[in-house]
Amino acid sequence: MSAGVLCSAVLALEVVRRLHAHPGLLAMAVFLSVQASTVVQDRTPRARAGTALLLVPTVTASIAVAALLSPHRPAVLAGFVLLTGAATWVRRYGPRAAAIGTLAFMGYLFTLFVRPTAHELPAFCLIAVGAVATQAVARAALRFEHPRRTLLALLADLRSASAAALRSAARPARAGVLRTRLARIDAVGRALTAWQRDYPTADHVACSERSLALLVLDARVCTEETCDELVRVAGAASTRRGAPAALAHLEAVLAPRASSARVEAATAWATRALSSQGRPVRDDVLEYLVARSTLAHARLRRAEQTPGTGTLPHDAPASSTARPRSDVGAPPRPARAAPRWTPWRQWAPTSRLAVQAMVAATAAVAVGEAISASRWYWAVTSAFVVFAGTTTRGGVLTRAYRRVAGTAGGIVVGVGAVLLSGQHTSVLVGISVVAVFGMLYLGPVRYVYTPFFMTVVVVAVYAMLGDLRHDVLELRLEETLAGAVIGVLCAYAILSASSHPDLVGRVRACFRALDALLQVGDRTFGGRGDGHEALAALHELEAARDDVEATVEAMSAALLGRHESALEAVRLLDVVTRACGVLAQAVMRRGAHGDGSPADGDRVVQDAIAAVRRAADDARDRFDRVGDGGSARSAPLVSRVHRLPSDATGSQTAALFALARVEWALRRLTQPRPTRAPGRSG
């Protein structure tokens, strides 16, 4: 929303010029516009536009209340503390309530900071309302997006992400980049699933909802398998006969403006390659996988036709939801030691955080004013925002650390940029716009970028106002540090609750989702299901894996020396999830093409599923610190490949190899670790 920020700045400049207001109000316009853009986090465009419109009366009301209370300091401070708690507490009601609470806090805070007189109040209100309204107009304009256009953009993004991942896979030195780009493919897949929840698929493309979902899954799985094989053969891939030509066909299908003739030629090649190879031998694996990827993406391109009634052969009626696992006859699990009972552990996290935030705000006002009577709001803002976006004390610590680090880095970079600009106003405005764009673009990736770019904007604005002094920058850092420290102390000393249960709960959800998918596979290969539940189960597993990764990332500062161990566990869960993508694909194929009666190959797969479920139970028990550390180790599942009959289907072979990979990752998770669990935080 950089354009909205720029429009709000232009509007504020016009108000300042016509009403002869103080130029310092320009900074408030930029900051409020940025806040109005970043706090809106609703899922759909309609909801985001609605929330943005509600922020206009919200900021107006908060300014009016602050102006009314400003002559009475005790009432001002009491209202400030209560608003801090309320803005934290209302997060329980979803993103819209959280956005309204946060912007009410910011409007109240800026009014107390600026302290407009009766003469200045109209200009102040106009600038504040204009800053929020420009973002509301931008959101409303974006509300009118065409569903089909959005779908086509997502499918194009899937091809772009796949091409980027394939390029990274050809360079072994860029393994970290490859993981990031594979994660991008997953993110686009989830966005496509979200699109299908909001719009009827058959009205916009020439296939049914299930057909499109399976086509997207096929493209994701085949691309990831091709990337794995490219990494394995990285130095010799260019010398393999046919490999460059095969990759050229795939690149043609993934090209943004691929002609229909090139796509048809690549599809014909892939069809011939798959029909002639059958089950590939080792030397043909890369070409075989490239052909599968080419065909998968070509089928997706064909689905981008004018809406029609075309469906794929594997369409079938919806099956019932996955049944919960029955534990009848299973040995009882050892009881866990009951944690020490504390009343506030029974509270909702937002209630506990609201009390902590109110105490932190009260202390930040006192400490901030002791440091600087005119800049105390920086300390209060830091004490408030460290509680945003998290529900654990480990998350508060990490957020506080990143805020201080981002502020310090922003001061250094901002001063350097100002010196290079030669104090030219036009260049400083450009620096501010670029910094706002960086904050909006990178802030959601990691919180440290938000205070970094915001501080760059602060430095540029003070330079434009001619008030950039070293003591101001020192106060910025000191007040930010004071507010962050106060927030952390309140999180750990007042109604404190360990962050560990939150992480444990998310890991358990991951194991539950894995078990649900395995149950679907067991029923399908046993001839008791059609496999269509597998896709929903896979999405649940992916979401649970993302929750675990986000929790570990948010608690990185609290994990201290155990962060690497936690990241290794996250990487293993990532392996499990990607292998389960292949498993879900195989399950859905088996359900679509099976005759209902299990064959010998199906029984081999069912035995492997049972073994993986036992391994998952062992991993879960070790994480929960119950049991004796698991059952006796058996031979790896990959050794069971020879049990498959000679007439085994592709879905049976793919499922067995996927299960072997899942079991390998689970074995790694159950390896002996230090007495204290890596995920436990203070």
C-alpha cells in the first residue's frame, strides 16, 4: 500500500499548506497511513475493505477521546492504560477486532504526543482521517478483483515458483534457496485452496473443484520430486543423455508466455516418454520425473479454459470425513506429570496478555518520561507492540529483541542514507517511500524489518524537518530499549506462563494430522474408501507444520542454544509433510482407479502404514516425555520394496517410497536428545 501512503502524504501536505498547520503533522500522516495498511489482516478482499472502512470512525473516535481528556492528566493516563489492555484483549475476536484496537491505540497515542490546540485540532483530524481514508479507498478499489483473473494469476505464480525451484535445484550450493522456493510452491498451493473455498471452481475453469485440487497437487509433488532428483545428480545431470532436452520441454511449459504449439509439443514428448519407459530404471529417473512434471503442468494449463463442464476421470462423489482413530485394545499410555496449577493458566491468552500489557504501559509511561518528557511515546509504543502477534512469553522476548535490533539497524542505515542524499528534500521523500515499501513487503516475513524500515522513515522525516540531531536518535534507541525491556519483564514476572505448552500443542496437532492422513491411506488401500479425504488431510498437515515452524520462529530468542535443535526438528517435519504430499497423491490415485478389493501390493502398503503409525506414536511419546522411548527398531521400510509383486501399480510403489521417507524422518525425530526437550522455553 505504498501508493496509499504517498497519497496520504500529499493530502497532508495540502492540509498543512491551506490551514497553516505545523509541518510536523506530515510525519503523523505517514505513520498513521502505514499503520492503517499493516493492521488489516482479514482473509478475503471483501473483509479487508470492510475493516479498512471501519478504521476511519475508529481513529476519529480515539482522537476525540484523547483531545477531550488531555486537560486532565490522571484521566489521560488511566484511559491510555485501559485502551492498551482493551486493544490487546480484543484480539480474541479475530483480525478485524485486532485492527480496530491497534489503530485506536495509535490514534490516541499520536494525539497525546502532538497535543493539538483547539486551533490545530481541525487540521490534525483532517490529516489523521485522510491518512486512514486513503488506505480504505485503496482497499475498496482492490475489493473489485475478478475471481478468474485471481485464479489465473495464482496458477501463473505456481509455474513461476516451480521454475525458480528447478533453477535452484540445479545449483547444489544454493540448498537454502531451494528450500525457500519449495516453500513458495507450498504457499501458492495453499492460496489456491483458499481461492477454491471462496469461489465455485467450475464457474471459472473447465474442471471441477476436486479435479483442480488434484491437478495442483500433482504439479506440486512432481516438481518437488524433480528438484530432489536434480539435486542428487547435480554435477552429472548435464552429461546424461536426453536430460537437457527433457528440461527444455519442462521449461517451455513453465514459461510465462508459452505458445500453445510449444505446450502441445512438450505434452506429446512427455506422453511418449512415460508410455515408453513404464517403470523407470535408475539412469532414466530424471527424465521420467521431468516428463511427469511437464505433463502435470500442461494439464493445469489446459484447465485454464473458458468455464465449462469438463471433468477429469478421477472425479467422484465426496466421501465422509476421516474417522477418529480407535484406541480400543491399545495399551494405556503412561500419564504425564501434572504441571503446577496456576489460576491464570486457565485464562484465555489474550486476557493474560491484556493484564501484562496494561502494567507494561503504566511502567513505560513513567520510565519513558524519566528518559525524555517529549519522547516518552516511543517507550510506550514498544511496550505495546511487543505483545502484538504473539501469545507466549517466549514470543514477547523474541519480538522485543527484534524490535531493538531493527531500530538500531534502522538508525545506522537511515543516517547513512540521509548523508548520501545531501539533505535534498526530494531524495528524502524517495527514501521514505522506499522504506515504507520495504516495511510493507518484508515486514510480514520477519518482524525485525518493520522497526528497521520504520526507523529509516523516522530519520528521513526528521531530516526533512531540519530536526535530525544525534540526541534524538539516541533517545529513539533508549526509549525503544526501555519499552522492550519493560514488556519482557512484565511477560515473565506478571501472570507468567511457559511458552512450552503452546509449542507442544502445535506439535501434537501435527501428529494428529499425520495420523488422519495415514488412516485415510489405510482405508483406501484396504478397499474401504475412495481416497478423496486425503487432500483435506494433507492440507491439515501442511497447516499444522506451518504453525510449528511459525511458533519456533517466533520463539527463537527464547530458545537460545536450543534453536538449532528446534530448527532441525522443523526441517524433519518438513520432510514428513513433503513425503505425505506424494502419499496423498498415491492414495487419491488408488481410490480413483481401484476396484475396491485389496491386492497383494495393497496389503504391503497397509503393513507399511501400520509401521509408520507406530513410528509416529514413538515420536509423539518421546516429545511428550512418556513411555520408554519407543518400540524396538525394525528394518527401514525401504527394504520392503522387494515385497511388492511384479504387477504392482504406480500408486502402490509411490506410496511405499513415500512411507519409507516419512518413517526415516520420524526415526530421526526419535533419536536420543538432551534431557530437556529442545522446544522447551522459559
